[in-house]
Amino acid sequence: MTIQRRRFIAAIGTGALAGVAGCSQQSGGGDESDGSDDSGEMDGSDSSSNGGSDDGPGVAGETLTLTTTTSTYDTGLLDAIHPDFEEMYGVSVDAVAQGTGAALETARNGDSDIVMVHARGLEDEFMRNGYGINRRDLMFNDFVIVGPTDDPAGIEGMGSATEALTAIADAEAAFVSRGDNSGTHTKELNLWDAAGTDPGGDWYQETGSGMGEALNIANQQGAYTLSDRGTFISQRSEIDLTILVQGPIGDGPEILANPYGVMAVNPGVHDNANYDLAMAYIGWITSPGVQEMISDYESNGEQLFFPEAVSENPDFQQYVPDGWSSGE
Amino acid sequence: MPLEPAVELLPALLEFPFREGYVTSIIYVSLYVSIIAVSLSTLVSVPVAIVMGFVDFRGKQFVKSVINTGMGFPSVVVGLLVLFAVSNQGPLGSLELIFTKKAMIMSQFVLATPPITAISLAAVTGVEGNVRDAARVLGGTRLDAALVVIKEARYGIATAVLAGFGRAISEVGSVLIVGGNITSSDGISKTRTLTTAVQLEARQGRYETAMVLGAVLVAIVLLVNAVVVRLGDTGGVGR
């Protein structure tokens, strides 16, 4: 027994040593890995952009947290254009894909520095509450109503989105709704509102999922759904759904327009927000060069987003909530 | 190791639409987060289980039922709780942990601790009373008795750690919420794990790649189990 006790003490000792070593290594490792997250980025971009920026911009090594929508993220657009920004400033961008509602909520809690979303009503509310500033129109595409090729509700080619929805409701044809407070979901609810129909019943299913998932569900169930054109195009080869009602890009009704906006989190509300970098990002992404990159970005051979930040006649309404006037 | 599925999966792996380093980086993040979380959990859980196995105190049954409830705690709820804690508005907000691996470790620690504690406790209490008595009769102290019990219970404790690891690495809800599923634009994972990568692929309808990533996850869990069982057979505690 005493032998065992001695062994035990030895084991405890070794264990403690190992534990301490593990801990110091762990914290070291943690720092290191976090460091390598940042410094790795920094090194990478430094080595690639060192030539021009020896004294480097003051933001080098920082991280910009961008909350955005699944529709911008899943199309691969951000991955395609962000290296340019990261090289230019020696920073890294953490893009977190959420729905528009969740993206704004994360920013509202001060957990992101900048938001890129597509629901003007929610963006306006965000600005009015003081959380977002310096909003810019960024780009647009449009929504399309997609459905099975046999089109049980007979909406193909309709020129009115609201009539199409009414027809779907009248036929009680299966319809998949995002149901997740995203930009697309918000648009869909606005459309039902405009159609004067209150959707409900077995045929109307709220999935509470991202656009890609909603398209999959609609595909499997032969249902209609409202999709942004970008996600639909990037996923079209995987599914059998087809566009039945076009948006404005395909000469459809203007009500299906899908404008994206970008805005910085107000540093007056959240003083930890990386405002400098957020503004640098807004300046970068609304610049002619990057707007052209957005325009050139294709998936399955089709353009997904149409830039609208650069204009001879800037639309001043883009900076302020809808209906705002200085007399308020 | 079953070879045939691996062979079938190979073409799919070759056609992976992923950039170099992407898959290895998400495997790295998965293992990094889960192993640290489970190690921390084990450091807390096993002593707690041993003390609870040896000491009787009032409210012990209550503590037990709290631990058992913790085993069934939904991971999204844990994710939300950790989110509230590490969010800029939360008590730990100033540490800026949100969307980092550290936040993911926190949530997995919360998830893994209850099963490791509960299963270890069951293993410790499952050691027959007469083993304990024999140790005392042979002149051992309480400490010696405890050692004998740990030695007898080592398989159970190993199972507990594996269960905790299984829960941590296969969990998707909380790491998605507190980690944010981030990769940098060069395709290297920052907070994307195998599970959140599967979720992302499934969201985009790429079920085949999702399945392949899922198979990788299963293979890793299998490997870890094999290693631990082997260690238990040869190296074992106190042999």
C-alpha cells in the first residue's frame, strides 16, 4: 500500500507538472493560435503588400468583423473580393453569415463592426435607433419566384409578383417560406401584405433556414419559394426549380428589387467598434474598382450582383432612413 | 478500419471544390477546440466525481440530478448563454471573446462537463464496496482506497472522457452561435469546425461534400476512440 501511495504521489507530481506544462503550453498555444490568426494574416499580407507599405497603415493586423446575409456569403462574392481589401490594409475580415435580422442584432449588441444586409426597412430602423451610420447603397440584384416546372398554380410569366402569390394561395400550392426574419423573409412578408393575402394552412411552410436550405426544401417538395437571384443561380445546377416570375433584372416588376446596403456600427454607441476600419471598408467596397469586381463576379456564367454605389448623381436618400428630414 | 467506404469516398474527395488547406484547417479547429475543452472538463469533472463518490453530504442527490440534467442540455441553449456572456454587452464583453476559438472552448466545456462528471461518478460508485473495504483492511488510508477505486474505475472514466469528447466534437449549435463559422478569405478556417462546415454545405445543397465532411468527422471520432481504448488496454492508470 505504501508503495502504491508513493506511486500515487509520483503520479500526482508528474500530473501536476504535465498539467502546468500543458497549461502554459495551452495558454501559449492559445495565444499563438490566436496570434497566428492575426499575425498569420498580417504576415501573409505584409509579405505580399510589403513593397508599398513599409510604414504600413495604422490598422495593420486588426480584424474587421462583418455580419452579413447568407445570400452574399453563400454566393462566394465576399471570398472573391476580400483578399483585395486585406492586402490593401494588412488586415483580416471575419465575415459572419447570418440572416439580415440576426446580422443587425449582432451589430446592435456591439459584436460586429460593420453590416451588409438587404432589408431597407430593418436598416432604417437600425439607423434610427442610433446603431448604424454612414449607410451606402452597395449593389442590387433581384428576387425571383421559383417553383417546379409543372407549375401547379400556373404563375409562369406573370408580370405581377402579388398576383402570382395570390394565385399560389388560391391554388393552395405548396410554398416554402424562409421564416427567419432575413431580408428575403421580410420581402416575402411585404409581398403577401401587398397581395392582401394572409398566408396560412398546410401549403405554407416556414422553414426557419437559410436561402440555400429553403431552395432545397422547395426542390424536394415541389414547392414555390421566393429567392434572391444570386443564391438561386449559384445553386441552380443542384436543383430542378425554375424561375417562374422574374424580378426587375429580367424585366419583372420593380417590387422584386433586392438592394444591398452597407453601414458602419456607430462608435458613439459601441466604443469598441472598429470604426476606422469599417469606414475604410465602406470606402473600399464603394470605390469604382471594387464595384467593377462585384460586377465581374459570376457564378455558373451569370452575373450575380449589380453595383450601384458609383453614380454621377448620388442618391442622398441612401445615407439616411427612409422619410427622414432635417426638420425631424 | 473498414476500407471499402474509404475507397468509395476517394473520388468525392478528389473532386472537392475546396481550396488547399481548407479541410485540414477545419479539422485542426475541430480538434483544437474539442480537445482543449474536454481536457479542461476532465480536470474539473473527475475530481468532482471522485469526491462525490466518496463523500456523503446533504443535497447530494440534488447535485446528481443537476449534473444529469446538464447531460441533456441543448447545445443551442448553451450557445446562447455563452453568447450572452461573451457578447460586448455581457459580463465578459470586454475580453472580446465573441467569434473566437476561446468562446467555442467555453461553450464546449459547458457541454462536455456534465456527461464526463456523471459517467465518471457512475464508474466510481460502481466499484464494489468490498474492494474499498479490502483496501482499508489491508492497512490503506482513505487515499489508498481512493486510488484502488480509481484504478478499478479507469475504463469507466475513459468512457466518460470519450463521451464528453463525442459530445464536444459532434456538436453544431453552440459553436455556430459563438464561433460564427468564420474562414478567412484565403480559405483557412478560423472558427469553422467540421460540423459547421457540414451545415454550411448542406445549406447550399451540396449534400455530397457535406457527406464527405461528415465521414471525415466520423473517422476522427473513431480514431480517437481507438487510441483511447488502446491506451486503456496497455498503458492504463497505475499499472
